[in-house]
Amino acid sequence: MYSFEGEDSDYWSNLLNRSNTIYYREKSLNTGNNQEGTFQLDFANPLDSISKLEIGAKGILRQIKSDYRISSAVDGSDRFTEIPSLANVFDYGQQVVSGYMVYSRNPKKGWGVNLGARYEYTMIQANFLNGSAAFSNNYGNVIPNISLSRSLKKDQQIRLSYTQRIQRPQYFYLNPYVDQADSKNRYGGNPYLKPELTHSIEANYSISIKQTSLNASFFLRQTNNAIENVSTVDNQGVQTFKFQNVAQNSAYGVNLSANTKLTKQWSVNGSLNLFYNVLESAELKTRNADWMYRLNLNSSVDFGKGIKAQFFGFYNSDRVGLQGSFGGFGFYNVVVQKEVLKKKGTIGFGYDNPFNKTIGWANTFTGPNFNQVTDVAMYRRGWRINLKYEFGKMSGGQRQKKRISNDDKKASE
């Protein structure tokens, strides 16, 4: 598998005095790209009718590049002059090689077991054209995975598991380019970030009753080396946001989900994720904790004659941050679709947030010498038309059973 993403960004900034006259102008161009190639080999060998051994190897080759320039016109004219101290080329290479082995046994009665371990070795090389010295960082990780499961009477099942997960920072977190379009707020990445390592313990119970299935999971998670966006304010009142490995992130909670059919044509499913989140930083001498939750609701109705409608919505509560909190917000959409061309194709119409032009929330941050409240309004009302057509035939045996999935990258905030 190979992927390439352009990561270009630029800005123009005009600063005006009280008489609305431009007295300073600045422009910036950041040309970047993010490349990723993956080679993966998986082998599964049934040992008998209820047990299996799987082994595999994988290599991930990542290359990040960011070339940025900043120019200014101190008199507010069109005569821009490049600022050499703020220009640079960042070239970041990351190679991950790994091997794994998994043994699984699933008898009809008694406990099923899944035992696995993966060893990963990561090699990092980073170069800068200007100023900062090149550096490299190599490290290895053993990632264990164990789970026990058992089927009970009356369509019930229990499962206990312990897993580890590694999350590596990607372009969004690493790029040292500083966005200073707002002269009072500067945003930049940190090329020296290390990966996060999460330990998870989970107990799961599920049951099916006629047309309804219920699931409950109780979990404990602890993330070491957690990447947090840390804010500082200098004596000029300029705020700088930068990612750092300065926290331990712990969560204790429950995940409840249900799926049912209210009628033959109408199905509903929803979930509630409720947990207590604790963020601690010995380096910053900071601790912040609170309850958090996320609600999801999905409902679909089949009107017959190939016409279906679907509703989806969620709400996220306020989210704990190391220096404050991020406000809660919700989102919803409605989709209607019709089968066409003898059920080989579908045409659909979707509408996001039809009754709200924007999604709004407020973020609050507190530091040794500042208090900040930011009101955010994001435009998310929109519509879409979907067209889909299927042709040919594919038997179950032809489908790829194990896909390439690089889930070791930390999602951007």
C-alpha cells in the first residue's frame, strides 16, 4: 500500500491601526507532503478445528517534508522582504519494522483464549536546512495482547482482555512550522515528540434478546507519554501553542450500546460512553480531572420499493485538557436514498445540521500568567448527493480477509 498527501498551508496577514490603515503585512507559504508505504505479510495456520496460529511481518516507511517561508512588509506596502530566520526545510523519515505471533483457541464450551505479542522497532531521522541540528532516534517496543472469552446460556457472552497500543505523532504534531497569522496566537508542531503508549484493561458482557442486542464494557486505560497541546504566554502577551510529551492520561468508565428493531422496517441503535478522565503532569505540576461522555444515535427506516431514510447524531460533552477544557458540541444529519438500475445502484441525498448554520463551543485555558476563553463557531450545514453502482461478482473466498491498517498514528485534534 502507498499513499501520498499534500499538506500545503499558507496565510496573508494585514495589521491595521485605529484609523483602519495597514501598518504591517505578512505572508507565509508552507509546502508540505506526507508519504507512506507499507509492506505486510500474514500467514494463518489452523492447528485443529478450534485453534489457530498466526504469524506475520510488516514494514512501514514514512517520509514527511515541510518547506516554509515567511515574508513581511513593515511599512504596509507591497514590498515584501523574506525573513531568513523564520524559513526552513524540515525532512523527517520514520521506518517501522515489526513481527507478530498470535495463538487462538475457541472451543464451543469453556473459555476461548487469544494470546499474542508483537515486536516493533522504530527508526527516526530528522534533518533541518536552517538552524536546528539533525537528530535520530531508534527504539523498540514489545506489544502484548491477551483476551479470554466464554459463551453462556441464552445468547450471552463475557470477555476479558488486556492490550497495549502505541500511537506515533504524525505530520500535524511534528511539523515545526509556526502559524502566526494571528500575531497574538502562534501554533506550531514539535519534531522531537515521542510516541504514546496506552495500557487497556476491559471487561465486556453482551446478550441478545429476540430483536434486541445489549452490550456493556467496563474499561481502564492509562496513556504514558501523552501528547498534550501546552500553552504559554510571554511578557508581550503573545500566546504560543506547542505539543509536548508532558502528561499521563488515565480514564475509567463504561461503554453501553444497544441495537433493536422497533418494527420490521424501523431499526434503532445507540451508545453511551461515560468515563472519568484524569490528566496529570509532574513536569508542569498540573492536574485536571472531570467526567466526560459521548452519546450516539442512529436510526433507519425502510419504506419499501428501495427507499430508505437514515438519521445519525452525536453529542460530545466538555473535554478535559491539561490546562483547562474544550467545550462540548453536537452534530446530526439525515440521509434519504433510493435503489435504482435493478438494485445495482443507489442515489442518495444527505443534509447535515439542517436547523443549525454553525456548531459552537467555548474553550477555556488557564496558566501561571493568563486566563483565556475562546468562542468557536464552525460552519457545518451542508448537503451532498451520493451515487453508487456495483457491477460484476465477487465470491466470499475472493475477499481479502486481512487488510492493511496502519492504526499506530495519533489522530489530529
